Amino acid sequence: MTSRLPVDASARARLRAAQRAEATALKAVQAADEVRSRARAALDSAERAVTGAQAELVRTSGADRAALLLDVPVKALPRVVRATEERPSEPA
């Protein structure tokens, strides 16, 4: 399947302008996707830090006291401790 090129100069100019606009929009999408990826990585890192700190609080104060201090159900805390024990330590 071959596509015909516009023969009129103004049509070619419009095509080139449309292609430039398309390329610019694609670059913007790629840049936004990269920003989103970095934000997700930062959020994942923060989530690991919070989970680790919660697990340390459970080990230090016990599940009941930690639940009271964190204002979370006691049932949620064993998952926190297990999650930190199952996850391999990450390099700093």
C-alpha cells in the first residue's frame, strides 16, 4: 500500500506542520510518562520506608500499642511486619 504525497505546496506544508505537531505531542507524552515513572519510584521508596518504620514500631512496642499509636487496626500490623521480613533488604 503506497500513500500518495500531496502535490500542492500548501498541502505539503500543512502535512509537515501536522507531522511536527505530532512529533511534539509524542515527545510530551514520553516526557510525562518518564515523570510518572520517577514519581512512582519515589512513592514506592516512601512506602517501603513507612512500612519499615511501622514494623520497627511493632517490634519495639508490640502490635497492640503500635496499633493504638498509629490509629490502625491491630490486624493490619502483622502484615506490615511480614512484608518487611519477606522483602530482601535494599541497598541504601
